[in-house]
Amino acid sequence: MYTEERPWGMFENLLEAEYCKVKRITVYPGQRLSYQYHFKRSEVWTIVKGSALITLEGVLTRYKTGDTVIIPAGMKHRIENDTENPVVFVEVQHGEYFGEDDIVRISDDYDRS
């Protein structure tokens, strides 16, 4: 398995295949991912530990352990941990391409483009 640290937390690749990619993602307290979208993949997020705020196309909603979010390609999205404990979710990517360079960032707390 491959693990990568990010400014907001970390992710671990659990499965990388031609047909999908599966990650376990941890968002540290007080952190959030960039507000972004993808051209070549859709994602399904399942919260497996904790509670988080998720923005989909500008609408902010609280999700908790066991909740699932479906994010079609092109949909703007972000997850934010506004709690005092790490949030963990599993991300399943489907589509034609799963590279990290298929991230279009609209806004980012860490000045990444």
C-alpha cells in the first residue's frame, strides 16, 4: 500500500486497478481539502470514522460515520473537518483516469494550483 502525507492529512491507496481506485483518506482536525472537481472520474465517499462538513456545488451538509456521498465527474466538492478528532473516509474512484493531475482546484487553503 502507498501512503502520502498532505497539508490537510494523509491518504493511503488501498486498490489501484484499470477500472477503479480506492483510497482511505484522513483529514486532520481543523483542516479541509481544496474545493475542486475532476474531468475524468467520479467519486463515492463513505465516512468510516467521525463527522465532517461536505460542500457539493456550494451546498454545505454535515455527514457522519456510515453516510455515503456520490460525486459525479464535474461536480465541485470539498470535505472539511471542523471537529477535534480526525475524520476518515473511503473514496472509490470510477472513470477513465485516476491520476492526481485530474484535480481542478477552485480554492485551496495551501496555495496549491
